Amino acid sequence: MAPRLLVVAPVAVLTAIFAAICLALLMSDDFALAKASPLILVGIVAYAIAVLLLLRFGFAHVARLERLGMTDSLSQLPNRRALHRNITAAAMTGHEMAVALIDLDGFKTVNDLYGHGVGDRLIKEVALTLRRLCGNDAAAYRLGGDEFAVSMVGPLAGTLLEGICRGLLETLSQPVALDDRRIPIGASVGLARCAAGGTLESSELLRRADVAMYVSKRDGKMRCTWFKDEFDRSLEAMRDLDNELRAALLNEEFRVHYQPLVDARTHRVVAVESLLRWQRPDGRDVGPNVFIPVAEESGLINAIGLWVLRRACTDALPWGIQLSVNISAAQLRNPEFPFQLGQVLEETGFPPERLELEITETCLVLDPLVAERSLDLVRGLGVDVVLDDFGTGYASIGFLRQFRFEKLKLDRSLVVDSAIDESLRAMMLSSISMARALKMRVTAEGVETEAQAAMVRSAGCDHIQGWLFFAPMPPDDIPQHLAPAARKAGPAKVEPGRKVA
């Protein structure tokens, strides 16, 4: 009603003025003349017609503007405002209501590879698919960017909506055809419902669907996840942990330990890998597998990673051996990272040829173009790049040639399982042969037994890392293992089954 006042209010003012003028003429001394004058009558009729036409076309134009304000210009789907309005209206009916939030996986890569024009066409194609799947039973919306929503009201709304979303995932499991291109794209879906008679506001229902959608992304993408109350508790715990991480960085609670790597033939220490440790003020140790994902999600990983890099370069400077530092996907996506790396090398005086950055396949597949540019700048500094956890992903020969690693690190699971599985052993041998052909060095990590050490040595690995030889240790313990007497010492005794941290 408020937009229509833009039409009604001026007309009402003009009508009041016109009525006042007519009334003044009627009350004047020339009343008989005024009453007899056909011009007054014609004027009143003309004004009435003009007002009616103005109201008709004004209301039509306002309605059109309202529709435009509720419609996404690219996909022609209703937008976020329309979704909030419709949810609010549906809540008044007292029926069950369900909302799905859909975020496309890999859409940024599409824009980077093919351009925004192709990205816009892909958005339109997904919108058409959603319209087809929803039919007359549900309503599809585009909320902005690569984010869509679907709402449904009525009995079994949640069950029916989940079916629509699973239909979308099945459709997107095949590449989308655009002219001569076949573009792979996925989606992560979060669902939330309000039971019949419930009183959830539209913003809360969307928030729950959004939380569930991020759980879908975190758990592997291309899936549907219903909101659960424990998701909120998990978010609160993550926020608390994030605050503690910020305090830990400020109060210097982090420590860096180092695990030596030995030459496969001589067993001499030739390198160390830096491993981050965090002991809270209450004395409890928190593993990297717990706090690193939280730091990546909040963006704090950039500050923590830079601190580790600087600390490790400072510690390892006098050791005269190679230093490996793990780099997260978030750091690699940071366009400032190569320049920060160069600054750390300059500040610490650490020789770039002695530094290796370890990255996982995930770092590269999430944003290959940005990763490749960053790695080119890193190599320009003289720093080597190592592919960590090889054997757990889907890296192909083309993948390895594209990113040109200087070293592969065979994952612990591949090393351990190869000792009891002939097919995995053949895979390990072929991986090492491939690395040799591509002029890459090979490290076997997670070696815990003499049999495993003998196997990877005969397979052609250059370096061995694992509890059989050394456990992670504080920096003060490293120099003693670099002494000639220590180099000739036998393997360290370890507890069976211990894993590399």
C-alpha cells in the first residue's frame, strides 16, 4: 500500500485544490454566471477523467516497479525480498513451511576460466533447471551471486522440497552444456523447516538453511543437509575457539616442533618439517586437525601461517639443512602471500633454496588459476614446492605437469597399506616411477617399521620420514642430531602404532 501513496497523495492534493477553486466560484457573487457556464462543467468532467487515468496508469506503473523490485534481473527469478515476503505471508497460514538454500560449487572457477559472460549463462541455465524441477509445487529464487533458494508450503513440504533438491544435485552431476562447452558445476544444499503452527521468522529460517548449507560444503559438497540444533552449538564452539586462537597468537602460545627427514641410504638427517603445536593456558594440547580448519574458516590462518613461516626460518637458519613448511589452501589463495614470503626470507636471511613449501592437492583444485600464479611467484623466489599427502587424492600426470612440483611426499596410508596389499604396492611403485620421469624427488612419510623402511628404500624413495627414525621435537633438540656422532646412531625406539603428528 505504501508505494501506491506515491500516486494517491499528489492526486488527493490536486483534487483538494481543484475542489477549493470550484467551491470559491460557487460561493462568489457571480454564482449564476458560474453555474451557467459550460466551461466549469467541462472542466470538472475533464478533471475527473484525468484523475481516473492517472490513478489507473500510476497504479499499473507502481505494480510494475514492485515486480521489478522483487525480481532478479539476470535469472528472472524472484529475489531475496520476494522470498522474505512470501515466507512471512506463508507463516500466517499456519501450514508447514520449508526452505532450501543452494550454493553452486566451483562457480568462481567457471568465471575465471571462461569469463563472466559464460558465468551469467550458467546462472540462467541453473535457474531454468530450478523452475522445471519446482513446477507449480514450489517457488525458486535467486538470492545473488551463485546462491539460490527454494521455498515450499503445505503438508509434507520438507519431504517434497528435499526431493526437488536431490533432483537438482542429480542433474548437476552431469556437466552443463553451453554451446560447444560442457561445464562441470556442483551444488551444496542446506534445508530448514518450520512445523505447522510454528512462529519462525523468515530471517531465522534462512539463517538455519544457510548454516546447514555450509555443513554440506564442509562435509564434501554435492549433498543436502537438514539443519539441526547441534549445528548452532558447533558454531558457538567454533566462535569460542576462534577467539581463543586470536588470543593464542597475541600471547605467543603457539610452538613449532620439527620432525627430521633422513636420507634413505645413509639415514643422515637432511631436512626437517615444521609442525605447529598449541598448548592452551590450562595446559590442554589442541591438535592442528582441530584448530586449523577453524583458522581457515575465519581467515586467521594467514596470520598464523605467516608466524609459523617466520619462526621456522629463524629456528632452522643455523642448521644448514632443508626446511619444509606446510601451506594451507587459504594462504595460497591470498594474493599477498608470495610477497609476504619474500619479506620473511629477507627479514630472517634464510636461503630460499633451502626452503620447501608443502601443499596438498586440495589447495590447487579449489582455485587452480590463482594457485598457479602464486606458485610461479614462489618459484621465482627460489623456493621449492612439494605435493604433500600424495596417494590420497586424484592427481593425474597432467595435474603434476601443470604445477611442476619439485618433490612428492607419499602419504602414510599408502606406505603402511603397501606393506600388506600388492595392488597398493604396485601403485606406490608406479607413483615413484612417474615422479622420477618428471624429475621429482620422493619422500615416504609415516614410516614406523624396518620392513616399511626397507620397502620404500628399495622402491627408490630419496628421503624417509617417520617415528622409526625421529619423532617431532622442539627446536633445541635438533642440533644434536646433526652432529656426526648422532648421524651414525641407529633408529630411535618408538611406540608401536604411533603416527606422525
